[in-house]
Amino acid sequence: MPVLRININGRYYDITCEKNKQKYVLELSKYFDQKVKDFSVKLKNVDHSRLLVLTGILLSEELNNIMKDKSKVDNPYGKNYKLEVEDLKQKQSEASSIVKNKIDKLISRIQPLTK
């Protein structure tokens, strides 16, 4: 695996990546570096490791928002239909059980009359 030297906020890190992915990883590291720098301007006197963690959390939030927005496009009403279907299946099962019990009771009442 190739070893890349990336620069994040003035510090160098040697990382490995898959062959033929070096350019992509370098682009990602530049994006991350810029986010760290932007964040460091807003938060003065924050140590480097904490700055990296906070930037990671910020990027996670951005990713989460993108995923939510995509979900709204795929599902404009914001409903979780999978959960709704599971709930309906449960209700249908309960209703079937009630009907079955009532039919069994009717059968038990009718049987003595047919003898």
C-alpha cells in the first residue's frame, strides 16, 4: 500500500491508502485540512487533538444532515414506512388472533347443539 504524507493544520501525518486512491485521499485530506483551519479561526486556544476531534464531529454532523436531506428526497413525507409496515403487521396479527379466538368460542358453543 502506498504511503502518503498529508498536512493537517501544519502537522504532517504519514498514512497508507489503497493503490490508485492516492489522489482521492489527498483531496479528502485537503478538504479536512481546510475545515480544521476554518474551525481553528473560530476557536482560539484549542489544542490540536481537540481541534481534530471537534472538526471530525462537525463533519459527522454535516454528513448526517446530508443523509437526512437525501432521506427527505427519497421519502418526502419524512415517515419511516418500514416501521409503519411492521406496526401494521403486528396489528393485523393481533386482530387475526382475536378473530380466531372468537371463532373458536363460537365453534365450541355450536358443537353441543349439533349433537
